[in-house]
Amino acid sequence: MDLMIATRSFLPAPGVAAWGTPAGDAAHAALGLAKGLRALGHRVTLVAPLDPERHATIGLARRLSPLVVAAGAHRHERTIYDARLPSGVEIVLLGGESPQEATSEPERAARTAWFGHAVAALARQRLGAVTPRPGATDSELEAVVAVGEGAAFAMLAIREDAKVPASDGGPSPRLLAGLSRLYVALDPAESPVLPRAALPAIGLEDALFTPDGIEFYGEASLAKAGALSADRVLALGDPLRDALMKAGAAHRYDGVFRARAKDVLSIGGGIDLAQYNPATDPHLAARFDPDDLTGKARQKSALLGELGLEPNVELPLFALVSGEAPPALGAAVAALSRAMRGELHALVALGAASVPPEVDAALQRLAKTHSGRFAVRLGVPEPQLHRMVGAADHLLVVDAECATATAARAGMRYGAVPIAVRSPAAEEAIVDAEATLATGTGFLADSSDPESIFSAIQRAIGAQGTPAMRKLRRRAMRVEGGWERSARRLEAILKQLEE
């Protein structure tokens, strides 16, 4: 199959610094699914807006002819850049418009929705309705997958664009209408919304603004547009699918997804097994695998020295490592403060350069009170974040809003048994260990309050040094958590749509 994956967030290698952000979730899921589908033998093109800073390391080739994007009466051009990843995934990045503030509501609306129309224009181009670039061959594009709420509008843009005759008289309406459209919902609460008056600026008829259409509490929702116009809505696991449709859900889209319940399907989540691999990770001081954890002990010893902590590798190391400060960071710090009364090392490390003042004060008190056993680091670069995960005995995951559970899956891969706040994504990734540790791959806290997190930490502390914990650690490391499983399920859904 020939597939196009659209996302507003593309990172060539979304690492630890991307954890804890909606953009990071979308980047992990989009690239993971693209690589998984490519490994199954499909042609995959990942489409995203160009970020000159983040994409500077990719070898980009600029096309001579820009992409003309039409949205209602608005027409603009986007420069197209091509690249290919070592995995074989083709990359199309769209540059052009500068990110300065919009000066009017129609302009703001057009900038919010341009990407969906650009994806439709690219699909039209690939289908041959627009003269292809020199040397290009005819495409048999079969499906477009929108990953995340920022790309959801592409589903409606393609559907509506299929009603418009091509400017050159080509067969694009028929071919566009025949494309399979899949929307991977990550966090509907992150959906862009626009006022009703902005519809003409994004090329939509006012007739679409109804409770059964894109109207959402008096505004136009682009995530609802995606949910209603996609052939299938995909969730990264059964718990996440249930959370989309749960009555009274905080995102408020539960009724939208329940109305399409038979078309809301689970494909499961995953992790990039090549990027997060302790046996090959170039950032580690010593590498290891489930069969030989000697390197993990060496990595832990090296990190303790790097952080200036007591060089006692027998003490368990509990680490909270993330890109951004999670909302429950304060509760996690309070739980760690109680846990520090026992014999353990603890570490809080973020890629972010700052945290709320009250949390920062609590962290500094901990570092002072438990000098030699507690460390805090902010603004940590990616290589050091990897070393911290590789050294940790337990990884504290308190971001209940994360849709991909990348942190928990990475902890398992690196033998840092996760202690996670219960959430749909965490329940998809982790099997909560029972009392004897005979089953399970981590420890789940029932909520993000300090008492619940502390109880989960205590469960882990109580099992330290036991044969059961060593077996649990190896069991977690051996979990087959790659995106290939999700890609196979997505492939099967596409085949069903073709029948």
C-alpha cells in the first residue's frame, strides 16, 4: 500500500526531551507508525510543517515548484522539502509562511487550518490531478492517516476537496473520495477551535456548523471535524479507546466518539525499539540487555559519580525523568520526600529549564536535606537524560495526560521498572504487579495525589533485592513493545476498508 501520515509534530528522533508534551506524543506516534508500516513493506510518506531549527540535521531537497494551497477564497504557496529516513520512510516538510502573530480572526483561522488543506493538496498532487514534479511517477496513494488533533482537520479537508473539480480537469474528485481516511486520536482536549465566523476563511460552508457537524459548544472544532469525517478513528489501546467514549470525560468529546462507537478502534501503542535500546544506546556509559545486567550496574555507578551522589550501587535509584514538568510533579516530589526517610537514591531530572517556584523550593530542600542521596537537574540535554533512565532502578511516571506511555515503555526497556500514575495509556503499557511479583511489569498508583504515589513507591521499595524483583525487571525488559504490532492492526483495518 501507498500511505500518507500527516502530523503537525515531526521529530527525526523524538527522545526523552519530548516526553510529557502533546507535540511529543504526536511525534512518537507518527514516526513509530510510519516506521512500523514501512517495515511491513508499505510505501510511507510522513507529512509535517517544516521547523527550520528542529529539522536542520535532515538532508532536505527543495522542490522547484511550490504547493498551491486553497482554502475558500484564500490561496497561498508552501515550499516543499523532501527527505528520506534510514528506515525508508519518505518525509515531506512544508515551509513558507512565517509564524508571526495573525492580525485578524480570518488570518488566525487560516493559519490554524492550513495544514489540513495542504495535506489534501498533496494527496491530490500524488493522485495525478496536478502535474507531478519532473521525474515523479504516478501514485497509487490509498490512505491518509492523521496523527493527533493538530492534523485531524485533514480528514474533513480531503472529504470536502473531493467535491471540487480539479483545476486541470483531472480525476482528483473521484480519486480523493476513494482515499481511506484514518484519524489517530491522542488528546481531543488539545483540539484547535475557531469561531463560526471563521468558517469562510478555512473554506467551509456554514451548513457544516451544526450539532451533528463541526459545532462544539458554540465554536468550530477541528478534532470533531476529524472524528466525523474519518472512515475510522483509532486509539492507541483499549483503555484509551474507552477513555475517548467515557461519559463525562474531561475532553468533552465523549458523545462524538460514542456516536461513532463501531468505527472507533484500538490498535495499541508502542515504542521505537531502535531508538530506545539499552544494548545499542550510544549515550550510555555501559550497555546491557535482559540476559546480562552487568552494564546497567556500571551505568548506575557512573551516573552516581556524575551527579556527585554516594557511590553505593546497592541502594535503589528512583528517578523522575521527563522532558517537561508534569502537572503532578509537586505531588511526586512530596511522595519522594517521604520515601527518602528510607535507604535509597532519588533523582528528578527534566529537559525543561524551570519548574513552578513552589516545586523548585521543595526540590532544593530535598537536595539539601538528603545531600549525597538526592539530586535535581533542570535543562538536562538528551544524552544525559538517556543515561539517567539507563541507570535508574525505577522510573517514576506521573504524567496522567500522556497518550503514548513512551516514558513507561522506555523504563521497561531499560530495566527501570516504572512506577506510574494510573491512566489509560499507563494501563495499556503496564501490567500492575501483584503482591508476590509473580506477574506484572510495573507498579500503578491509583491517583496522582502524594499518598497514592508514595504507596506505589513503597510497594517497589518493599521488593528491593528479592529474586522476584530481579525476575520482574527482566520480564519488563523483554516485553515486545514495538510499533510493529500497532502497524499490523492499522494495516488490517485498511484492508477491511478496501473490501
